[in-house]
Amino acid sequence: MEVVIGVRFRKTGKLVYMNPLKFGFRVGDTVIAETDKGQEIGRVVKLLTNDELPKDTEVQDIIRPATKSDLQVQKDNETAALAVLVFAKKEAIKLKLNMKFLLAEYTFDKSKITMFFTAEERVDFRDLVRILASEAKTRIELRQIGPRDEIKIYPNLGMCGREVCCRTHLQDFKSVTIKDAKDQGLQINMSKLSGACGRLMCCIKYEEIEYKENLKKLPKYGETVKVIATNDSGKVANVDILNLKVRVRFGDSRETEKYETYNAEELTWNVK
């Protein structure tokens, strides 16, 4: 039975499926492979058979397992990339470019260095690229990234007290909207709903499916409902979406109103 390895070239990068050739690997081993950026070192995070591969998956060949000396080369590359990063920051200031450099990465074979930066608007960095290419003696790619990608670069804690998800396991960012928050009954307070990047927290998406399914089983706020056991009618004052409970207000005035909580299955609605 043929084995395929799942490799990541960055901590939360996309999983790339690769043919281990004649080599045997375990999870945690490192490999050298050719990517669209050049030769890179990746880490084996998954072992699977051909039958377990997702449909229409492209399987690439590795070059070879990484050795201890390769890992030392990678560390040296990181040190060299940091020096280029410092140089780039100084040159950007000289050229009066409004850009903030965050990270620089050499490929394993040093055929290319990618530099990540943020900027409030489009930046004409052609002169800077020429200066950096002369300094680094290799191909240069400057890549502008957004607030969420910026947060992935630095250690940051979320409101839960744990390291932000984009640095630990999230591979792709899904769009999070105010409607998603409203569907979960969250109070729209941007300071509480925003993550370290200033955007709506990615974790709002985690329970989206369950909330949407439960909302189908619940009446809407303000809707008239009838208690099956007593035939009493009232209006929905609040809903507990996860527990499928409904708080109902009875009475038309402050003097007569009272509140009771019911399971959704104890009520009927769409009452005329």
C-alpha cells in the first residue's frame, strides 16, 4: 500500500501532499522539496495512503530528507534574511516609502527572498527592489499583506487567553460578518468582537453551522408564540440559541406582564 506524506512549509501553511519516493518518514520529520518559490524545507505532519487522498489532489515528489546540516543551513538563512530585513527598513526610510516591513524569508537554496510588509495604500517600491537585489544578490519579492496576515507573524494572545488561532492551526481566513455575530445572539460591541488584528474574531465562524441549524428551530424575537400545554399566547422576549430555549413575555402592560422560559418544542408559532 503506497504511502503519501502531508507536508507543511510553514506552521499554518497549506498542506501539500508529496511522494516520499524510497524514503520512510514519520510525523515530525523534515524534507526538502521543490515549490513554486524554489527549494524549501518542510515538516511532515501527516501520513496517509493513496485511498485517503482528497479527490483531484496533486502529489509532488520530494527531493530528499533534510539532514542536520540542512537544518543548520536553514538557521543561517534565517539569520541572513533578518539582516536583509533590517537593511530594507533603513532603505525604505531613506526613500520615504510609507511601508512597514515585518518578515523576510529565504528559500532553502537562497534563490529567492520574499519580504512581507504592510502599508495603508499602494506603494511604488521599484527603486527599493533594485537596491535590495543588489544587497541580497538574489531574486526579490515584496509582498503586501493585510492585518490578519500581519498578526500571524508575531506571538499574540486572543481574548480566550490562548495564542491566536491564525498562528496555531488556521490555514485559511474565512469571511466573518456582523450578520454572523447577530445570528449567534452576540451583542454588537466591536471592541469585544474584534481580534488582535482589529477584524471580527475568526472563532465566530466555528459554531456558525450549529447556530444556523438551531435558529431554524426557534421563533424570532418579538414573534407571537403559543404554549402547547396551556394554549396561552405571548411574545418572544429572548432566545437561548444553543440550548433551544425561549423566554416568553405574557401580558400587555408593565402591571400585568410576566416572563416564563420554555423549551422550543413546548411552543408553536406563526400564530395569527
